[in-house]
Amino acid sequence: MSTVDPRPLGVFDSGVGGLTVLRALRARLPAESTVYLGDTARVPYGTKGAGVVTRYAEVNAAFLASLDIKLLVVACNTASAVALPALRAGLGIPVVGVIEPGARAASERTRSGVVGVLGTPGTIRSGAYQRILEATRPGLTVHAQACPLFVPLAEEGWLTGDVPRLVARSYLEPLLGTGLDTVVLGCTHYPLLRGVLAEVLGPEVALVDSAEATAEAVAGLLARGDAGPAPGGKGTDRFYVTDVPDRFVEVSQRFLGTKVARAEQVNLSVG
Amino acid sequence: MSTVDPRPLGVFDSGVGGLTVLRALRARLPAESTVYLGDTARVPYGTKGAGVVTRYAEVNAAFLASLDIKLLVVACNTASAVALPALRAGLGIPVVGVIEPGARAASERTRSGVVGVLGTPGTIRSGAYQRILEATRPGLTVHAQACPLFVPLAEEGWLTGDVPRLVARSYLEPLLGTGLDTVVLGCTHYPLLRGVLAEVLGPEVALVDSAEATAEAVAGLLARGDAGPAPGGKGTDRFYVTDVPDRFVEVSQRFLGTKVARAEQVNLSVG
């Protein structure tokens, strides 16, 4: 058994989306304390290039490392898709992304061997899900689809009704009739659109959300002793953002289930 | 008559939207050369706070100033709404924003005295259009409406059909029946949605786009000698972006009318 370690888990995302991952971490590991950073001054990442996203991810990771975290969770699919090697090379602590856990969960789930992946243009362009799915279970057929409007829809709270339904239909049309039985929600915003996605895809298609699989992966690393588990009791959470906190606090309930009480603005310099 | 000045006009925007202003400048002042900067690594500005947008605007302006421009056009409504005083204080050249020209054009156009303003959350929150409209023509009634989904719709090319129509209806509903006869498109992306906006607002409502009014304001400054006009012939255009240029080049046609041949990526450091 590993020595307990009271230091927090660090979690970052481009904005509020990663709060869906934090929610799963809280449920799975209630004793752990967390520090969350939302890079709201530079959101979104999903429509930006790999080089720019990697620079932002490195600045975020360095800030969280300065707060003495014991493990880093990259709760953003786009950053996980392009920046994990750079982050792993630069930090002396375990780094967990959301893509590998989500891809593994999907490959275990599918019976038909046909899996859909929905993500931002950056995530889909990187091919990260496609690569891990095919490596985990050779012979899988993967249909990847970029869905750039889902992030603004989720951010603005257009979660039900005609607009998200029509947008979802337009993106998912090419996937229907391919025999897929499992779809990975490859962006932390997408679980908010679960209702319309299920409606368009039909009841026979399972929707896999990386949040729970990622929390499970973190639990596994702590159990294995890659970082020590919290001493017990209930963990605390702190929140930082790079733009004014008002809007982050306001929409946090939608992503976290409870409202963030307070988030502090920090000015991170990006060279 | 003022001495000719071959130096270019500098133009910046958060991304591609400002190309609608560049297009109007090219049409009105074909002899002028231009340098355009799209801050695609930090786009969008409209959902971000005034402090963050001002920092980005100052970095953009400093970059363009380093290229020896004779006049700066802030072709972004959100930056014009919050950052003009800071930019004017820091640069030794004339600075033109898009809000005052657009607001003046709308106040001259209206007969009913009821004007609508559509903009990003940042622009509407700033109250800049409302203030200038009321100062230009006291007694005007102004209805301001933030339309956060219009930018992603325009960026992704959802310009016609059910989705933009339903979104436009939802935003414009509160404005219908107020007696307005003039609506300012207070974001450089919105002219792309002119078709659905006209359809929802009806033929009796005039849509005012700041691009032409801004080009006219720049022409006025050059005629007045605040900066010297170009020596004649046909001006040249250069383009810079802060993220990979692919997507900027790809969607430029939609905003500029012609495709940008080449854009160079620059890495601007934001402290």
C-alpha cells in the first residue's frame, strides 16, 4: 500500500467543459482534493492548431505544477490529443488524458466492431482516438466526425429543441447506417447534448463519455501507487480561470452539477 | 492637400471577421496598401472580458505598429467597444474603430427613431453602441441584443437554412413589434447572415453594416490629412495570423470576396 499524499489532483481544460471530468473524479474519489484551471481567456481549443494548443497546455500545466499537485488530469480532449507527450516530458508527475480511457471504454463496449467518434476539429484531425481504438482492438471500424458547433451550443445552453437536433442530424447523418453500436463523446462539452444525440442515433447506440473512464484511470494510478491517495475525509476543490470568473461561475452548474462558489482569475503569460 | 504617404493601413480583428472591413477599405480606397492581422490563436473576443480583450488588442496594435503603419483600423466590434481609449493613448497614429461609424450611419438612417443593435455579449455589455447612438441623436430608442451563436454559425458556414433561421428568430423575437426600422450589425461576422436576418426582420427594416461606414471614416481622415493618402496606383495587401494559416486562408473567400493567397503565422507574446 502506498503512502498517503494530501496534495491535490490538478485538472485543466480550455474552459468549463472539463468540469464534467471533475464531477466524475469527485464521485469516484471523494477524498481527493482538486485544483481546477479553466483557460477561459483562450477558449476554445478545438478549432485551433496543435502548436498553439500545446503552448497553452504547457502554460496551464506549469501553473498547476506550481501549486504542488501530485497528478495532472488533462480534462480537454483537444489538449489530450496533441499535447500529452510534451506535458509528460516536462512534468515529474503522472499525467492522465481523457482520450485513452474513453477509447478503451468504447472498444470494450462495442459488439458490432463499428465505433463512432465525435470531437472538435482539432481532436478529429489529430487522429488520436482513431489510433488508440485501432491499437486497442485491431480490426475495429472507426467513423470520426468533427462537430464544431456542439461546443458553442453547449456553452450557450442550447441543449434541447430544434436547433441542436438539426445540427446533430447534419453531423451524424454520415454515421447512420454504418452498423455502429457505440459512439464516443470525444469532447467534454458533448455529454450536455446527450439527449439530442441519443434521439438522433437511436436507442441501440451506446454513448461513451470519457469522464467516468478517466476518473477510473486516475483511481487505478492511485491504487497502483503512482501517486499516493488522499488521507481520507472529504477533499476540497479550488478553481482558477484566466478571464473574469463571472460566466464560468454562472454556467458551472450545467457541467459540474453544483455551482462553483468561487473562482479566482490568474493572468498566465503565453510566450 | 496633404503629403502622400506610402505606408500601409493596419487592420486587426480577432480572426477572419474583419476581412469584411478590409473588403470595404479596398473598394473605397483601392490605392491604399494594408497589413491585416487576425488573432486566430485567441479568437473569439466577443465572449471574453474587457480586460482580456484590451490586453490582446494592445499586443495586436503593437505588432502592426512595428510594421510601420500610418493608421490603425480596429476591425473588431468587441475590441472597438472596450479597447479604443487604451489603443489611442499608446500609439502615435490615428486609430479608427468600427462602432462610431456604424452607430452614426444607423442614427442617420432611422425614421422611426427606434434602432436595434446586434452584437457579441462583450460588445452589448459594454454599452458602446447604445452610448454613441444616444449621444449622436438624443431621444433615440435603442434595443440591444447579444447574439453569441452568430459568430460560430458564420465561421462554420451555416449561413442559410433552418438552423440560422431558428437561431435568428430566437434572438430577434424581443425586437419585433418595437417599431424599429434600422438594425446595426454590430459584429463583422454578421453581414454573412444578412439573408436570414432580413427574412426574420422583414423588408421594412434596414440592416446597417459598419464596414462601409468605417471605410468612409478612414477616407475622411486621409482627405483631412490626419494621415497622408497613398501615392496612387493599386495598393498591396499582407496578411498575418497568430495560429496556423490554413483555416484562415480557407474561409477568407466568404468574408473578403476573394481568397487570401498567403498568410504568415506570427507568435505574439501576451503577458
